[in-house]
Amino acid sequence: MKVVHISFSSTGGAGGAAAYLVERQRLSGINASLVSTTSDDLLAIWRQHPATFLSGLVDYFAVRKSESRTLFTLFRATPRQSTSLSPDLVHLHWTPGILDSPAIEALLQSGTPVVSTLHDFWPLTGGCHFLQGCAKFTSSCEECPQARGVFHSRVERAHRNKARLLSHPNHHLIAPSRWMYDLAVAHPSVSPSRLHHIPNLIDLGAFAQPRQPGVPPSTTPLKLGFAAAQINEPRKGLGLLVETCVALRSQGLDIELITAGSGRQRERHPWWHHSGSLQSKSELVEFYSQCDLLVVPSFEDNAPTVLIEAGLSGIPVVAPGNSGAPEFIKHGWSGFICDSADDLRATLALAHQQRELLPTFGERLQQSLQDALNEDRIMSQFLALYERCVAHGAGSGLS
């Protein structure tokens, strides 16, 4: 079977998941390949693909309202790609800037089965990547709260075009988390029979390192970790975490914050240590080993990669309930779930009070993740879905 995976970048959350899936599928005998525009991000392509770069800036600075905390993609141009791939199946990951809606429709109309992984909500909406509490994607995306008014008609048109793709009987969707599945199935063009819950494949062995025995000494600061590809992306919530640390330290709690990712510290505190961008899995493992507790303060996330990586490293995690985190974390047993800024402050205070339990929480989370993300089982799920899609082909009457 020849499978072509398509993602704007070959790195990051979606791109990294796609690249590792391709690697493992090749080893299992599937003729898999990855087509991408870049191995970095939008800023890296301004010379090679200036139209894509400039249109991406239009989305970010003109279309998106300044108060929006997340990415919005409406006009990002698509570089010309080779159409001579002739795959048995196309697996889409993060497509803005590499494959537009007409190209996806052409694939479907040609009889090529298409599988789309919902790494975020963009395939379901008129342009936003995360909902920020909005449910308009289940109807028409009219008067989009994240886009400026002059673009509302274009957003609605994009939503209609995507709805047509979603309803095609040869188009199957994958939700990496139950949280994403439950939200996606509310879309009127998404058929439950073509929506599947399959976790992202991750290299379990790269992070499953045994922790040193012992508990964090009460005489040393509690080290909170935060990691993101870009630490200053508003949706990731670093600003909230820093504010929370300031408040807790004012109450006398001995807390330090260690962060990793591209971007600079916007505030300087003697208890905040930023290590910059990490370039390898070994550097990530070393970073997680320094943390007593990892915090994911984004309050809207699919299946946070940093949660999984830290958990596999034996580090307990604080993560939001409005995300895929509750699928892996049992509150007060293998980590903590919080639902608001006040809840985050109370949760971190509780973790500081119960710090002797944190290594045990980490061991439990590590075991839970190893069970939930079993590679053989996930690979079997992908293969079964691919075989089903190829066997039925176009015009099969699936709905």
C-alpha cells in the first residue's frame, strides 16, 4: 500500500507526529512518505515561498482580531506541489500552506481515499484553529468572533467549502483525543461512521527513562516545568503561569519555573530559568528530568505532546480539563486537572504541599501512558482504517 502523508511542516506537534508515523509505517512494510513545505515554521519560508509567507502574515495581522489568543488561517497561499504521487491513500495532517480545499476535493473526486487527522479544529471551521469557547463551527461560522468583520463572509464561505469535503463518503477523520472526538462529532457534516479515535503515535522508548529514587527535598524549591515550541504563543498560557508563580511566591511558597522553547522571556525573575529551544530528544529528556512537575496551562488543547513526553519521563503533569488531558491523567492520582486560573493557583499550592507524592504520581502517569499509547495497537488501528478506506473506494455509499 502506498500512503502519502501531507503536512505543512515536518516538525512541531502535527508535523512531528506525521514524521514518526511515516517512519514506523515504513518499518512495518507500508510504502509511506511525507510531503511538507518546510522542516521549520512559517518564518523559515519567506525566501523560498514568499507568497505563502506574506499571506500567512495577512491572516495573523489583518484577518485575526488582535485579542484572539490563537492562530487563524484564511488566506495562506499554497505553493505548487507535484501531482504525480499516485498514492493508494492520502493522509492529511496540518495542511494550510501546502494543500488547499480545491486540491483536497480533487483528490476525493478522483477516487483517492483521504484520511485527515484533527491535530486542531481548522478542518472543521471557517479559519480558527482553536475554538476559544465558540460553537459556531457546528452551524455556519457566521459573524466569527475571532475574525474582523470585513472578512466574515469569506470565513462563512470557507466553512461551507470545508463542510462539503467533510461530508464526502471517501473522507475519514481521526481524532487523537476523546475530547476532540466529542467536539468534532457535533459538526453536522461529520458522520460518526467516518470519525475515528486513534491516538498519535509517539516514540515511547525515547522518553521512558527511569527516575532516580527519592522524593524532592522540602528544603529545595519546587521546580515547575513549562515547554512549548514557541513560549510566547498566547494560547500556550505561559503568561498565566508566570502570574500564578508570582502570586504563590508572595504567599511564601518556594517555587522555581524552568522553561524551554523558542522565544524570549518577557519578564525577568531570579526564580525563572529559560533554557531556549531544545534541538533533540535527549535535550528534552534532560529538561524533563529537572522538573518536579510539568504545567500545561493552555486550557484548550488536543493531546498535548509535552504532557505525553513528560509523563513518559515519569514527571507528573498539571493540565486543563478542557483538553485531551483527562484521557491520561487521573486527578490526585497521576497528576492534576484544573479548569480555571484560580483552580491552577490552588492546584499548584496543593502540589507544593503534597510534593512528597509527586514521584509516585509520575510513575502512575508513566504506566498509564505506556498502556494507552501501545504502538502495536495504534499501528493496527491505522492499518485497519487504511484498508477499509482503500477497499471501499469512491462511490461506495459510506456515510
